[in-house]
Amino acid sequence: MHDDRVELQLQTDCIVGILPRERIEPQPLHLDLSLSLDLDPCGETGELDRGIDYAAVDTQIRFLCIEGRFRLIESLARAVLRLLLAPPDPSEGRTAIERARVRVTKPTVLRAARPSIVLERTAAWAASSDPSQQLLVDAPGIRARRLVLGAGRSLQGAGCALCLGPQPHRVELPLTVEQPTALLYVEARA
């Protein structure tokens, strides 16, 4: 049995928290990710789609943090885990993650302390009855989904931000995709 992992440390500035000043001014947020998966196929073949594209993970997590404007880091951590543990769509070019752990730290919210939370879950926890529309979070102030659209499919709606592939893009809806596409749909609500 292997204990293979991809570990990633991210730092971003975003609106996160419930204090009035936290709802106005972006603050630093640190995320430490540990992704458990079998890395032998990637190491043997040299094919990134048999492993994890950590640049794409970095982009998606930053997008979720910045666009989500989360009130609680617990909600953010759960959304991150659901995103990471979702079964990969072929358009994403990655393999399945078996287990994931996330630590979220708010280093500047308190003067003499650094609050953190740690959550760890398995892929079974994140399983969805409809993998084409996986709800990541539906909490006060935010709704986020991971959507998989087939070629020629359209997405309707308004007032959201989308992350298509490795780069975040703000797009106007309706959106029609030309090839199968996995994307993040984030709707920050008042």
C-alpha cells in the first residue's frame, strides 16, 4: 500500500469572515492542501492527466476563495474538499483524489493568535448523485457548484463568476460550450 500525496500551500487575499471589517477589506488567507492518490501511473508514464495538475488546483481554489466571499472558513474548507474530491471529468485531465485534507488559517484576524481549522474527508464523502452538477456550498452569502457541461450545452443565469479550465474568466450568461467542459460557478449573495 502506498501513501502518495500531492501537497500544496496557497496564500491569497480575499474577503472572508463575519466581522464588519472582514466584509470590506480583503485579508490574507493561507491554505495547506494534502491530496492522497496513487502517483505510480503518473510517475511511470510521465502523463500529467494520470496525476494532479497543481497549477490548475491552485487557480480553482484561489478563484473559489476570492469570488466566494465566505463568511466562515469552515464553509470554505468544505467547499474546497468537495471540489477536490469530485470525480474528475475527462475534460479536466486529472485522476481521482482518494482523500484530501485542508488547513485554512487566518493569520491576521487576531493580534496574538493565528486561528486555523483542519478538515479531512474521503472521496465517498463528496460523492454526488449527479456528478454533472455538484453542489460545493450553499451557505449564507454564497452558492457554488462544479458543473460539467456537454458539447452544445448552455448555462443560464446572472450575477455569477465562472472558472473555465486553468484560468478564471468572468463571462456573461447564457453561456454555450463547444466541447465538454468542467467549470466552477460561484454566486456571491448579499
